Amino acid sequence: MVLDSYRKNADKFLNPITEKFSGINPNTVSVLSLAFAALGGIFYYLSHSFLLLAFVFIILSALFDALDGKIARLKNISSKKGDMLDHVFDRYSDIFIVLGMAFSIYGNVYLGLFAIIGILLTSYMGTQSQALGLKRNYSGIAGRADRLVLIIIFSLVQFFITSHFKVYTVDIYATGLLLIWFGLAGNINAITRFIDMYKNL
């Protein structure tokens, strides 16, 4: 993913927070991240002024998602069960947020479906690579960290935009454009990972 190159810079910010939350079980942190994502999706669906609450809860979800694994490593309690929970909860979090965007007045159900297909297939190809004995594949564009950053930015953009773009007779809002990007980038990324996996088997 694009933001992987900035991981060390993010660690400087996350490490002090990780130490403060080190007393919490990392699985509990994963559950909180999922709950915040669900609330973010709900508030995005409610639209208008609720977008600011969506913005806050999506940030909290992203933060706690970044912390659970770091806390587990800090406490030396990393496990396959925790890794499994993290990945399953991440997928549900993705779906909750994207559904909130798709069913909001700014989104579109069909674009939301397109986005979810791209997101889930990207994740599937990455973990399927590991299941077949290869390394877990995080390559390509539109990884989860990239998606969360874009959602956070676009929720603010959507809040401040009072006019919309016209494409022929169809109204396209910032949220709709982001869903299109998720669908396109996700499916391209999934195909790229599939080709890489096929070549390496």
C-alpha cells in the first residue's frame, strides 16, 4: 500500500499511545475499532451535520485498528487467533463504513456494491497468497490504510461541499467519486495480486 513507506513516521506518533493503552487486551482494542467503524458508518448514513461525528469515529476506528497489533507485540502476546480476529473485524469495519457511505444521500448503492467487491477481493487475494504458502501480499494501491485516510479526508470534504458536480443528468458527490475509486482501484489491485500469486505458485 502507498502509506507503507510512511510506517516509521507513524510509529513515532503511535508508540507513545501504544504504551498508554498497553493495559488493555489487544482483542478488546480490535472490538472497539469495529464498534467505532459501525458508528462511523451510521453517522455517515445520517449525513449533514452527522458527518463530523462520522469523521471522528472513523479516525478512532483507524487509530484503534493500528494499536491492537502494536499492543500485542509490545506485550509479547501476538497470536494467530488475534491476527484472525483483526482481519475479520477489519473486513466488517470496511463494510460498515462503505455501506454508510453508499446508503447516504451522497452515495449510491450500486457504487457501494462495486466498492465493497473491490475491497473484499483485494483483501482476499492478499491472504489467499499466504494460505497457499506464499507471503501475505500487501502490494498495490488502495490498501486499507490508504482507504481510511481517504475516507477521513472525503468525509470532511463532503461536509464542506454545498454544491455538487453534474455529469450529464447524474449528480455525483465527493462520496460517490470515492466509492468509484475504491471499486476501480480495489479490483485492479485484486487482479494484480492474483497475477503475482499465479506467477509465484
